[in-house]
Amino acid sequence: MGSLVQAIGRRTINSVNHMLDLFAFTNRIAGLLLKRPKAGNRIVLRFTAEQIYFTAVQALPVVLFIALISGSMIVIQLTRQFGTIEGRYILGELIVILIIRELGPLFTALIVILRTAVAVTIETSYMEILGELEALEMQGIDPVHVICLPRLMGITVAILCLFFIFDMVAILGGYAIAWTVTDIAVENFLEEIGKALSGIDITVGIVKAIFFGFTITVTTLYRGFRAKRAITEIPPETSKAAVECFLYCLFINTIISIIFYV
């Protein structure tokens, strides 16, 4: 019994220390975002543009496909249940809740985690193990400014853009597929969605995208910097980064939804 209590205590202490390290790392990166050092701004902007291209532009085919499939499934199922004139308003409410409020942000975050978070963790792990980050420090260059800041801005902007693209494709593309494969006519479909959609829904999407961007970036970079001794540390750190990012995003999504809608 005593060993079990000790194990739980050690695990709790390690978890608390891990969260404190993440908050400290986030504060360090956010500090650079607010101070905006003049040195190296051109490099930071170039790396940010490259990160946006990799995270958003190159991921568009995957995002469009998943948005089209998931949106069509949701719209087809809902139109079968609420495609009548009496159920049109409920249909609009349910589509806003399922796609715009919940599934849109989560699916977008999951795609970014599977593509970008894993890649960034592996990249920074190799840079740490091969001594590239130490070489930057010896040249008087802050690795957090050159490596972390562009990824923070790039991933956050990319998630925000992908979120809006996902929602539009899921709703419009889903309805187009539902209209072609079913004989259910839903009158004023977009009008009912417009009535159900409010400014709070758009604000919540933006807030979730920003928090997801910060969380995914900080977690992946932190895990990448932890691989210091051997290349064999990269796979477990990458796996931990992906799992932690998804769990943190689920938690943040729940907290934000409770704050705005409960």
C-alpha cells in the first residue's frame, strides 16, 4: 500500500512539474511575441511563411477530403431526421453545434497534430541531438526566437485558416453531396444555418484556434528539446507529444465550450 501511495505521489509531482515547465516555456515564447526583437525579423518572417505553407497549404487536400466526408455524413443523417419544414430550425442548430462549435476545431487540430506536430517534434529533436541549437547559441542567436517563434505564429495562423475552410467545406460540400444522393429537399438550408449561427460561435472558433495553436506548438517544441542524449529518444518523445497535444486540445475545447455556452 505504501509503495502504491509513493508511486502515485511521484507521478503527481512529475505531472505538476511537467505542467509548470510547459507554462514557463509558453511564457518565454509569448514574451518574445510581445517584445518583437528587431534582430532576425526577416528570418522569423520567412520561417513563419514556410510554416504556414507546410501546415495549411500542403494540408489542404487532407482537410478538404475529411471535411467533405464528415460534413456529408452529418448533413445526410440530420436531413433524414429533420428535413421537414417543422424541423428546419433544429437542423440549422444541430449543424452549427456539431460542425462549427465542436467537430470543426477538433478535426482541424487533429490533422495539424498528425502532420505538423509530429514533424516539428522530430525536427527539433534532431536539431537538439546533433548540436544545432547549441551552435546557434554559440553564435549569439536565441533558438527560441529563430526556431520557436516562427512555428508558434505559423501553426496558429494555419489552424485558424484551416478551421474556417473546414467549416465551409463541411457545410456546403456536405449539403451538395446530401442533395445529390438523397431525395430530401431542404428548403432555405443556408438561411436556417445563418439564423442559428451567432457571433459567439465565430468568436469561440477563433479562441479555440489560438489556444490550440499555442498548445500544439509549445508541447511539440518542449518534447523536441527534451531529446538530448540519443536518436532513440526521438520516437517516444514524438509519441508523447502527439498524445499530449490531442488530450490538451480536448481539455481546452471542453473548457472553452463550458465558459461560452453553459
